[in-house]
Amino acid sequence: MWQPITDPKQIQRAMAGYPCWLEMDLDNLRFNLANIRSRVGVEVMPVVKNNAYGHGLVPVTRCLYDEGVRWFLVAKLYEADVIRQQFPESKVLCMDTLFGDPAYDLVVSRGISQAVFTLDMAQRLNDTAQRHNTQASVFIKVDTGLRRVGVHHETAPDFIEAVCKLPHIRLEGLFSSFMQHPDEDQSMLLRFNEVASEVERRGIEVPLRSMASTNAIFHQPEAWLDIVRPAMCLYGVHPFPNDRNVDLALKQVLELKCRIEFVKDIQAGDSVTYFGTFVAEHPMRIGTMHMGFFDAIPRELANKLRIKVEDRYCPGIGTIALNHSLLDLTDTAVEIGDTVTVISRDGENTLYEVATAAGWMVYSVMNHLNSWLPRLYLENGEPTALLDPVKFGSP
């Protein structure tokens, strides 16, 4: 599921048969990367965890790599493994936890940089690297107040010193995560900087210091340090209302499209789909999409969804089922097989608007995009790659 199709004929053949798919505008991704770089003026480590937030790990990483990005961040070891195999000159920070010798062997043999916050993990990486006659690359995670994982900031200098004394360990940097709470974040940054300063006072070089993800890229310039970790903003999303006031132009990368499965007429008094939550007040022409909450649409959008149909927005009607959703096509010429846009890059049904209508975080919508949905990649408006998980278009 990682490798895209790039042959134009195979892409065309596959696309002809999909009932629904995602489209990714790689030019928008490049636009966002360029603007983030211009804003922060330091190195960028894109967050491509969870299949690049649903955008497709390998095509997104390739696009960013071609733009000169060399550091990437993932949450799962298998994603780090894929990146290192596909892009051997890249560097990957893996935040996964490691259990068992095979995981340690993979980290060391692939040259993956591992997040470390226990002496046991550091020692096992050192021993594994010794067996492989190499060094293990590590980023040490410092807990500055989030209290999730990481070595506590008060004991971090001693911990870092102990890890750096291990002969087969190479320190790449220190990192931490904000709470995204204005009353706490300044204190967390102060703690992190104190740790880094104390470590350097002890004669230990810290190549990279990192605290800033999307929220801090928007709101905390003092936290940009040596390298930032953009995620939501990289994909063109302002997650919260106050983010939209920031002087950082972004373009949403993805759209979600669907072909109309069926069209029918109903009469006043007719209800549609489960539970009868929508009853027609007048004769209507309605359409069915073979797409539901299994694919990407929150169930909370029952009778709230807005679908872009040609140059207008049509309301969704009734409940969102596992595999079906309905919309009002009255006064349109749409027929079976025509394409509509369920999530648009702009207008009334962007990721932000869809999430807001559902009462979800945008983060949640992006990370609930079904991994089996085909993903089409556009450059200059033309298809250049396709992730086809079910190989629908294969010969």
C-alpha cells in the first residue's frame, strides 16, 4: 500500500472505476512548506506520522524530500522503516516504543533515530549497535510538563550525560512537546532551555533542539529553536479559529471526491435512510453516495453535511451510514456517475468547516480518512501518481 502508481495509463484506468477517492495537490504542499520555512528561518522536520495524516506516506515524503527536507518524524517504526528504505539519505525520528530484539535490530540496522527516555532503552540500543559495529542515533525526549512520556526535566541533565557516555550512542538532539496551554507553555519552554544549557555547560554538544509543532509555529517564535515540527499547517490547515489570524498563508492539500451511485425522486412526507431523521417537506430529487463514516464522514454530520456539486453546495440529508450518505440534488442536472466534492480545498466544506459542523477537531477528521481510499496526486493540475491500496487498476 506504500508504493504509488506513476504510469499515466494505469492511473487513468484505475480512476475510471473508483466510487470515491482523495485528491492531493502537491503544489499546495510545496507552497505550505515554503511559507513555513520563510516564517521560521530554521530547519523543518515534517510530521508524516499516521500515513502523513492520511495524505499518503511515500508520495508526501518524496515531494518534501525533493524540496530539500531531510528530517522526518513518525510515530510508528514501520513508517520509519519505509522512509529509510525509500529515501536512504533521509533522517527519521521514530517515536515508537521498542519491545524485543527485532525492533532494536531494525532501528540500528536502518539508521533510524530513536526517541529515548529510559536508560534501559538507551543501553539496549547501545548493545545492539555494538553487535552491528555501528552507532545508534537517538533524540532524547524531555518531559517539561506534558507528563506523557519523556525523562523529567529535573533529572534530564544527568540522564543525558549518562546516555552520551555510552560508546555506541550518537546524540542527534533533544525534543519536547508543549501542552498548548498559554499559562503553561512559557514555563515548559524555560525548563527545556535550562536542560539544554546545563547539558552544554557539561561539555555535551546538542546538535538540534526542538519544541515547536504547528501551534508554536503559529504563536511562539521564541520556541522555534533549531528545528520545527510542522504537521497540520504543512497540510494547509489552521486547526483553531485564532490560528487564522496568523500571517502564514496556507493552502489545503486534500479534497475528498465521490461519484453519485443512484438518483431518485421522493415525495413530500417520505423519509430517507435510517431512523427517519429527514422527512421531505416537498417533492425532491436526491442522490446516494457510496461513502459513509467507514470512509471519512463523521456520523455527527447527519443533516449537516454540505457537498459541492458543480458550482453550488447541496445539503446532505439523513443519517451518515457506514457506507452510504445522501444529498439533495433538486434543481441540478447531476446523474449517476457524476463527481461531487465532499471535502473541498476552499468554500463551505473545507476540512475546517466539516470538522466544525461535526463538532470534531480537524485533527480527528484528517486522521480518520480510511487508509483503503485511493489517493490521487496532482502537480500543475495533472495526475502524476496514485496510491491504489486494492490495486483496482492493476492489469
